[in-house]
Amino acid sequence: MDTVRERLGRDLFTRVAGPGGAVNRARIHGTPGPRWFGPERPIRTVHGDASMFIGGLRALLLQSLHPLAMAAVAAHSGYRGDPWGRLQRTSTFLAVTTYGTAEDAQRAVDHVREVHERVRGTTSAGEPYHAADPHLLGWVHVAEVDSFLAAHQRYGAHPLDAAGCDAYVADTARVAAALGVVDPPRDMAALAGRLAAYRPELRATREAREAARFILLHPPLPWIARAPYAVLAANAVATLPPWARRPLGVPRLPGVEETVVRASGHALTRAIRWAMTPPPPPAGGAGGGAGAGRAGG
């Protein structure tokens, strides 16, 4: 069983973190120095849990509903040609900012800001976009935070209480502000308010529907991995609010989602958690917990 567990964990970790994931993990957790977040902070609990697999898919679907954000992704991210590379870059960024030293976290943020400055264009409807626009960054941030937390509260090993949820939103605001988001929400009430404020801007463009079909129906996976992925995707969809599902044309299955889909989601996240339990941190290092093995790098 240990051999099976190690093989599954290694394959999953490599897929999410990339071929250099083990080296990155050792550096992120083993480098001494001050961190943005201490070991007691809820951002470490959320980002280190297997529920992030579901939360990440939900975030992609939700983010696609902003036409400017989706146009930037479609034109510049390479999500079709290199989806695993994009996932690995995102997971490494999350790991560095959540668990790495303050110096490494700032360096990662500076790199992302440089990339955002170069991402400009025009949508098919003639609307200009710029990835560094604080308003657009704010949408990407709140969609991500809402998705990660929604998945964690349903499928996480240790769901947060109300104070913990507020603290998680406050933790993520630290990263968002560094990326250029103006006045990011710092508690659940502010997060809900900000999501509601964006809703008049949201709609499902052709690019958004194509992205949803790619994410849900045509992932670049071997056949043996399709069934587990379908479980993750079904649970990501099941956690979306109705106002986000309708524009994407994602059907609702009353009764089935609350029973079969949810039960399968719990079973799969437990299996992933079992397989990806990371090795102990280096002796004397400033290790940051389980997120090294789960959230990337």
C-alpha cells in the first residue's frame, strides 16, 4: 500500500507542480526566513487541502464569466496549448506566496505583475483590456477566493468556522494588494458584496463557453484519469451559484448533485489527501505544512 500511495502521490504532484516540483517544494518550505503567513493562518489550511482541486476548477469557470478576463486568458494564457504548464505556474505561485519566505513571495508577485503589464488587447466586441487593470484583477481575485473557500468548506478535511473564513479572506487580501488589487475584501461580508457588485459586468461569451467545454468535457488527460477528473469537474460545477451556471449552459441535476455527486467528491478528495501526504519538512527548516505536497511547488 505504501508503494501504491507513493506512486499515486508522486504522479499527482508532478502533474500539478511540474517536473521541478520537488526541488521547488524543498526550497519553499526549507528556506529559513520570515513569511507572510505563519503556520497558524487559515490560508495555509485552505491552500494545503485536496479540496483545492475542486476549488481551482470552479475558479476557472467563474472567472470566465467576465468578458475582459476571459479575452485575456483566451489570447495570452495558452490554456489550450499548455494547460498543465499554466496549472503548474499557478500552483507554484500559490505555494510560494502561502508558504515561502517573504522575499520569495514578493519576487513571485513582482514577476506576475511584470507579466500582467504586457497583457493587453481587445475583445471580439471591441472592448480594450489590460491584465494589470486593478478592477479586472479584483474580479479574478474575488472569484478565486470565493471558489477556494466554497470548495474547502464542503470538501476540506478541516472546514473553517465563521471567524476562520473571515481570516482566510483577510489573508488572501495581503497577496491581492501586492498584485495591485485596490482595497480587496477582508471578510466574508465584503467578499459577498464585491461579488455582487461585479455581477452586472458578467456574461458568457463564446470564449467562455468554449473554455467551459474544454475544462469540463475535453481535458488533456489519459483515459485512465478521465473518471476521477469527471468527479472533480462535477463537484466544481455543483458548487457554482445558479447565476453562474445558467450563462455557461451547465445543467443542474436536482437530487443527484446532493447525493451521488457530493459523496463522490468527498471520497475522491479523501483519496487525493491520502495519496499526497507530503514527506516531513527538512530538519531545522521553516516548513510550511501539507500545502507543499498538495498546492504545488
